[in-house]
Amino acid sequence: MKDTGRDQAAILREDRLDQAIEEAGPGLFDLLSASAGDPDAEVRETAAYGLGEIGDARAIPLLVGLVEHDPAESVVVHALKSLESYRDPRIHRTLLREADRARHTRSPRWYAAKQLRWYDSPDSVDALIRLLASEDALVQQAAEESLSILRPGERERWQRLLGRNP
């Protein structure tokens, strides 16, 4: 086994959490909730994953909190992925903020672009138009797909904004 430099206790906590998610027994939400505040980022990632799997609306504020406040971008990505399992105005507000937030990787903005398609509002359309201007082609593509779902009659407009001639 290679030395990852991680605390062995954190590795054990993550292993126990993985097993608890797989078993989906009673008390899982409480365990995931507590683990969302773990000092180890990989434990928080696993907790975020589990919160998406359980389909419990009580997970929404925990996941939103991870997206908005966790210092580890990998945790943010796992939380955003898990938010795909839910629809809620709190998620919508978080996605709108995430669309404009600077991050080190494309993943958070890509998830925001993908998920905004589920929230039909002028604010979603505006955020997606801003994401069309991203320098990242995958973020642009996700934004265009979402705009095409939200406003299919304006597909030519989205193509023009991308510099394509329909």
C-alpha cells in the first residue's frame, strides 16, 4: 500500500462512511451530516456523495453549505454533483452564484451550466449567457445545451453568441 500522507484515522473514517452508504441503514443521514464537517476533505467528499444518494431533502442545506463554504474544490464538485438529485430554490440560488464564482477547475461552472436547465427563470438564462462567454469549451457547450432546453425557440441566438452561423 502506498503512503498517501493522509491521516490513517481519516482513511478509516472514510472507509466506514463508504460502507455505511453501501448498507444504507438507519442513522445514515446523521452520519453523513456529521461527516460533512470532517476535517479531512476526502471524508467530506464521500459525505457529499452519500448525501446525493440518500434522496433526503434534509441534505439540501448541507450540500449547499459545502458548495458555498468548503475550502476544498474537490468537495465543492462532489456537492454540486450530488445536488443533481434534488430540485429546490436554494439550489437554484447556489447555482446562480456558482456560475460567476472563480474556481481553479472547470467542474463547478460546468455543473452549474448543466443544472441551471432545471430552473426556468430569467436569472438562469442570464447566468447561462454569461457561461456561454467562458473560455472553456465544455462550459460553453453545457450552457448552450441548457439554454436550448430552457429557450428552444432561441437556439439561433445561442449559436450567434457562440460565434457560429446557424
